[in-house]
Amino acid sequence: MSDSSSDSHRSSHQPKYNRILLKISGEFLKGESEFGINPEIINRLAGEIKDVRALGVQVGLVIGAGNIIRGGEVKDMNRAQADYIGMVATMVNALMMQGALERIDVETRVMSAIEMHEVAEPYIRRRAMRHLERGIVVVFGCGTGNPFFTTDTAAALRANEIGANILMKATNVDGVYTADPRKDKSAEKYKELSYHEVVSKNLKVMDIAAVSLCRENNVPILVFNLDQPGNVMRAVCGEAIGTVVH
């Protein structure tokens, strides 16, 4: 993002939330490639996070690993072992995001649910809170540190632990629909949903464990499209984008 764009955002926008947990899919980082990380995409995303942070918003991130490998994609292996492979893969994205942010002078910490002292801090809730309060962006890696849980559940867990005002799930569609809008042209978009509706209608917002965690602690979920530049700022400032689950 250009400096003029950043100045415009800072002068004309007021954040609705002071602490967010942003969940980013690994698939988003690969762009049009089959796998890997598209530098243009990760750098654009880093710029958007910088703009939001400049408003005083505290930012935590959880990034999936679908651009590298998911535990469920590992064949002929014990499920727990496969999930650990997926968790370790999330650290590649976490470290790449840290690099992209620090290149534009955004202080960042990577905290891992699995100990990797040489490359990341161990996840300690109170330390994460201190980082956020000091304006440092925190990237939470390795999911929950346990097999059988998705990065969506990890995002919900961290959002609840750090007291985030909202869990923002950034995807490649602009909200939650009655059906897949890419396959069904008659699919209708929900502007808002209750947690109960998400579960009872089996809507693919996040997995049930993630939704339940947010429901128990009244943390709203916003599902929005990350492909549209500037949407992170719009989401933080409370503009009517995406679908809100509350």
C-alpha cells in the first residue's frame, strides 16, 4: 500500500475494534499457484496489517498451511502424526509473514504451540498479551499444539485467550452463502447469522469446535473476502462487508 493510501486510512477511519484475531487461509497466500507463497500477496497483506496497526488496533494472526500441506492430506500415516506435519507447516507461513511485516518496520513476534526455541517464542498467554499491549503483531503458529484440531479451532482458541473483540476469518469469498456461490448462481448471502444457525444449518463457516468456542465466550466471527484490497481496514472499521456470526 502506498504512503498516501495509508495516510488516507489513518485520517478518515476509526476502528470499531481495538484487538482482533485475523485468521488467514494458507490457500490465500499461494495466489494462482498450486502451492507455495506468492510474494506480492503476502507483501500486500503485510501492508494492510500495518495500516490497521497504525490506528492503534492490536493484531493477532493465525495462518493455515493449505498452501504447503494439510495433515488430512498426508496419506498412509497415523492421523496424529499427519496433523503434527500440518502444524509444523504453519510455521513456514508464520515466519514468512513475520519477515514481510518486519521489512516494512512492523514489530512482530511468532509464538509457537510446539517448542521451536531457535525460530519462535513458546506460546505463553500472558507474554502474548504483553506483546499485543505494546503494539507488537503476534503470529500464532502450530495450531493448538495438539492433533485432531484445525487451525480454525486454533484461531478461535487464541481469540478467546487474548480477549479479542472479534475473530475475523479472511477467505476467498465475500461471506457465508446458502450454497457455494461458485457452483450455485442462486445462492444467497447471509448478512448475519447466529451461532445456532451455523451449527443447525451445517454452514461451512468454521468447524463446529471453533464456532462453539466463540459462542461460549460471545466472540463474534466475521467472514469476509481477503481478495479485495483494503478489506482488512474495512472490517476493522466496522463497514458492512462479509457475514457476521454472533
